[in-house]
Amino acid sequence: MVHRHASAGCVALTVLGALVLAGLPAASAVEPPAPAPSPSSAETLGANNPSPVVLRALERDLRLTEAQARTRLVNEAEAGTRAGRLQNALGKRFAGAWVSGDTSADLTVATTDVADSPAIEAGGARATVVKTPLEDLKTAKVKLDDAVSGKARDTPVRYIDVRTNRVTVQATSRAAADSLIAAAGVDSAVVDVKVSADQPRALYDIRGGDAFYIDDTARCSVGFGVTKGDQQGFATAGHCGKAGATTTGFNQVAQGTFQASVFPGQDMSWVGVNSDWTATPAVKGEGGQDVQTAGSVQALAGAAVCRSGSTTGWHCGTIEQHDTSVSYAEGTVDGVTRTTVCAEPGDSGGSYISGVQAQGVTSGGSGDCTNGGTTFYQPINPVLSTYGLTLRTSTGESATTAPADGQTGGWAAGHVYEVGVRVTHDGVSYDCLQSHQAQTAWQPALTPALWQRL
């Protein structure tokens, strides 16, 4: 969220952790001090100290007790690290991972080889053996997306469901789905069809909450505060405005200009603000209380996620599927995440956050917050990497300039790393365990939650 200077002061959240002492030779007979223990995943990601605003929303929307909500956030943080280690170990046999249960106590990892089961169980997850690896499901989904013609209003949603080991096509009729499957040349055995009259729509043009205004006509919601060098601003949805469009803030004071925007295809943009405004790590929670953003570590399918928007405020639900394609009246958007969180017009561009980790900005959906619905968000990490932005966080990251896409080898703060990427830092190699934007405090040697030393 972007505030005026009068409210820019935010309390920094200290990342829990300690430097691992180097193995220096002992002097005389004095024993060297024992290495400090590495921080847990929950400590690294801030899941062990959740905001009361997040806890209350999880209790209300997911019908949990406070103890269950606290436990769930910790379990989800720890599961992400375990899933990343197993994904890297399984390689091409990996078929997906997800959490389940009221407290997300169960992590399931799918493989195509039964021989992997003992290793998966030893890694702290339940093993399930399936037929199709995740990469093959991704290939099938790409074929389906490529076969979509026009605005695809009869087959508006396509996603990989790792729980069923299928690609799901949401269609207005079985015949429409069958036509798309045939046109794509995809084996129907790997496709599930969900017949629904729902027509997802982009969400904008309604007053309310912490909105911003575009060219004095449309209204959307701020996503996350960002910086690019010395320029401050915020990330939001691409359909909210085109490059060059001007914005005013929630108080209708001149605010900034859209620096770049993509929609359809993707649904991402960012606004550069003038010197009267300061980007902060705050997200507006229930009752106007702030939730501080500490990073952008991507949550697993099944994890809890909360949304802030200018129309309906603060609501929570669960992540259903990543890498979803959805067709709106304006065109198709790829790579969004499908959730059970409700939203309504005017919530577009607003924040999705899991615990204290930024997840994405509201793209669109169907239904409403009276009867429930389905929503889609544009993940934040691609927005950061595409535009070279640095997420404003409560850990103090603000001035780092993100390196250009394609950098390999050395680790660098500001770069967005995906699971499986290998880097070298201080002469040691590491594999990435969870997708995230690197921060100075998150050097690989200090964050086993995010990096596996080789």
C-alpha cells in the first residue's frame, strides 16, 4: 500500500537468524563456540509471529481457532522448504506438492516412480504415485492454451490440478471442452472437464476502501509498494491502466503515472509516484490495521491466503492452483493463481498475502463476497522480475536495484529466483527451494528455508 509521508513510518520486522560461525582453528585447548542454530523456515519467513489482523481473518474465513491459525501458518512455511528439497531431488519425476488439513499438517508430494516413496516420506511428506509428471501436464496445458481461439468465453479457465494429476478445463458445456481438447491434440485422459456457467471478469470501477483513481474515470486497488532505483511506486493489475495513464490517491490528491502495463496475456503493471508519496510495506487489513509485508516467498497449493481490496476489504481463503489461464471478455491471461477468496469489482490490483509473504495482485474472478466466489491473482514475483522492481518490505529492503533477467551464477539481492535455480555465493553452490525475491538479509548461507547447500 502507498501512504502519504504523514503515515510513512513503519516498524521494521527483524528477520530472525544468526550468522553461522566459520570453522576457525581453536587457540590452545580452548574449544571453539558451537555454531548458532539456523533459523527455521517459519522464523525466516515471519510465520512464527503473525499479525493479529491475519489471525482474526483466518479464524473468520477458514473457521479456525487462533491456535489452529497460528499452527497453520507455521506448518505452511515449513512445508514449502520440504517441498522444494523434494522437487529438486525428484527432478523430472516430480508431479506436484500441496498441503491439506485445517492446520496444513499434511504435505503431499507426488511422483511418477513408486521407488521414490521412501525418500519422500523421509523428507517429511506423504508420497503419492501418479502417472503423469508435472512437466508433461504443463506441456498439455500449453497446447490447450495455444488452441484457444478468440476470447474463449466458452472455455474460460484452464489450470493444472496437482491433486488429481490432471489439467482441468472449465467450460460452459462439455461439447465446448471436447472441441478444445481435440483442437489441441491433447490426450483426453489427462484432462478433467468442469462444466460451469461462471464467466470470470476483471474487477474494477467501483468506489471504496483504499482505492486509487485512473485518469479520473476508473478505480482500482493498490497492490504492493515497490521501488526501482530512487523511484518509488506500487504494483497493481495491468487492466487497471495503460502506460502513461495518470493516477490520484485514495484522497484524490495527484499521485503518479503508470510506468508500464500488460493486459491481456498477463495482468501486471506498476505506477511510479511523485515525491508527495512514499511506498511502504503495509497492506490494509481488517479495520484499517496494517499487515506488514516481509518478502515474496510463493506459497504452496492448499495454503491460506488473504486479500485486501478497496471494495470488500479483507478476506481470506486458500490457494487452489498456480499457473492458471483465464479468459476474460478482454482476452486471455496466463500464469495467474486460482483461489477460493471472494472479491468484487473495485478490488482489482489489490494485495494477496500469505502470512507476511506477498503473493500477487487481484486480477479477476466470479461470484461475490455475499455468496462466495473464485478469484485469480497475478503472482507478484513475475511483476518484480519483468519490471526490475524491488518489493518494499518490513526488513528494510528498498534501494536494491534488481539485476536484469537472465543473470546466472552469482547470487544477488533483488533478483527473483525460481525453485531449482543454482547459484554460487562466497564460493559455495546452492539450489533454490522456494520461489522468492532475494533480500540482503536472505543470503543463501543464512536461509536454509530458501536455499539448499550442495
